[in-house]
Amino acid sequence: MFAVLLCLFVGYLFWCGKDYARVSFSQKYWLLVRECEETTASAIVGESYVLGGAGNLVEVNGTRVVALSCYYSERDADLVQRSMEGKGVVTQIIPLAPKDLELRGDSVREEKRILANAETVDACARILYDTANGLERTECSQDEARAALKGVLSSLKGLQDGNEGETYVLWNNALDNVRRRGEETVQGILFARDLRYLQVQLCITVTNVKNYF
């Protein structure tokens, strides 16, 4: 009797495990931001954009801030922060990382694809980061920057097309918002700040991946 009960219990755990998956992500970001109040948000967004920053108005940890740029190491963020302080601009560094995602039921089978989506979006953000720096340093031409942006937009569209089913509705909408902004941007003269805006949006999207699934 004990052996039978033990087998039933193990079998129950096995079948429950098949309908559950915990997804962990490796991405880490350091967001350089300026604090703002509701009455000053528009002014700070405009000023940050003129200074060459991304100018995204985002909510992080329940607080609305204006993002200037997003980095992939704390050291790089610190260097830029000190440079901004030298110009009299007070900033704050906010570390970001996506939280683990719990999948249940039919969505468990999408674990690998969700990880691949996050990795692809992260790679697209890094391309925009490098391209923005290249434009700022005059190491990248308009044609090269436009080709890089078009490549990113094509990758995002490819993800959307491949993400089928209700599992991806919210995620695809988030990608579509960035892609539409990119389609508008690619039509005109490209500035580093415009690419930084898109890069920050992609990094924020990856950070908030748990909210989309």
C-alpha cells in the first residue's frame, strides 16, 4: 500500500511539473534617469532630448522618471553620470533586470521561444546602442545607421510574425509600439538621441517581460 501511494504521489508531482515552468533571464541594465514631477515632466523630457538623451518618460518602481540612456555595465553608467554632474545635471542610476517568469498550462511549451524573444530584443537594443554611439562620435554614417535600424525593425517584425497564439498578444503589442516608432524615425535624419529612445524602450520591454505573459 505504501509503495502504491508513493508511486501515485511521484506521478502526481511529475504531471504537475509538466504544466509548470520557471523562466529566468540573464539580461541586466543600468538606466540613467532624471527625476521629475508631473508638472515638470514635459519640460525635462524636452530638455533631455535636446541634450542628446533618450527622453523616455517611464515608470520604474512606481516612480515616473525621464530616461537619458541605458547601459550594460554599472561602470559605463557611472562614467556618464559623473560627466553629467560636471555639466550641472543631477541624475540617478537605476539597475534593472527582468524578474523570473512562471508559466503554467499550455504556455509552458513556449519557454524556449520566450527566452529567444528576450535575447533577440536585447540584441536589437545593443545594436541601437552601438549605432547611437557611432553617430555621436561621427564613426557611423546616416546610411549605416539607417541600415542598422532597418535591420532591427525587420527582426522585431520577424518575432511578431513568429509569435503565434494568445500567449504573445501583450508581448507582440509592446514590440509593435517600438517598431511603429522606429518606422517613423527611419524616414528622417537619424540622431543618436532617437536611437537611444528606441533602445531604452526595448530594454524596458525586456525588463517588464513578466508583465506580458
